[in-house]
Amino acid sequence: MPKKNSPTKPVRSFRLSYECVRQLKDLAGTMGRSEGDVVEVSIDRMYREELRFGNLMIGEGGKPEDSYKTGIQKE
């Protein structure tokens, strides 16, 4: 799980859809956490799920994006 708040954490900025912002605010209110904490928890959970289902190649020297397929590929 993410560590507690720290003034030394780097700051990032993202453009999110209105729906995503609404969900973020709703989750933050429901969980009683800051929006930043909700983002950290969400990414941590998604990362663990990707590891669990083998979509991330940690320590194998591969690039994670190579395991994702988009569009139609010809053989």
C-alpha cells in the first residue's frame, strides 16, 4: 500500500475526464482519504492485478507494453 503523505513527494499533473474527476471525488469522500491517496491506492491495486495476471514482466528484461495488443495484426 502507498506510504503516508509526505511533503517531499514529487508533484504530477494530469488531464482527467469529467467522469474520472467525479469518480475520484466520490471515492475520496467515501474512503475518507485525499484524492491523491485514492489515485495511489487505485494505481497500486491495478499494478498488483496486472502482475497477478501476467501482463507485467517485472525482472524479465521485457517491456510491459509489448504484452498489450491493439488493432488487428497480420501474421
